[in-house]
Amino acid sequence: VAALQDEKNSLMSENEIMNDRLEQIDDTLDDPNTVVAKKYFNAQLQLEQLQEENFRLEAAKDDYRVHCEDLEKQLIELQHRNNELTSLAEESR
């Protein structure tokens, strides 16, 4: 029991130390003048910009896909029409 209490006390003190370190890191990130905070906020801003660009590019890709499908349909229709006209021209000759 004593060993378990010692281990518990050790873990509790280690937990306190870790919580203190976490609070220090949070405080560092909250202070906009620190180098770490500036890098963090710049990274966040860059991430948001990249996500917006990715969304825009995905939308453009979808638009191009639809346009490509329409062009493929038109191509098939024009090939059929060309075949019809070619056969009519041969009949006329």
C-alpha cells in the first residue's frame, strides 16, 4: 500500500509539472509578441488560406469535369452526324 501511495504521489507531482508546462505553453501562444506565437498564427493563417484555395480548386475541378462530359457528349453527337452526312454524300455520288 505504501509503495502504491508513493507511486500515486509521484504521478500526481508529475501531473502537476506537466499541467504547469502546458499552461506556460498556452501562455506563450496567447502572447502575440513571442516568436512561437507568431509562427503559430502564421501557420494557422497559411493553413486557412490553403484550405480556401483547395476548396476553390476542388470546385473548379468539378466544373471542368462537367464541362468535359458535355464536350464528350457533343463530340459523340458530332461524330454520329458526320457519319450520317458522309453516308449521304456517298449515296449522292
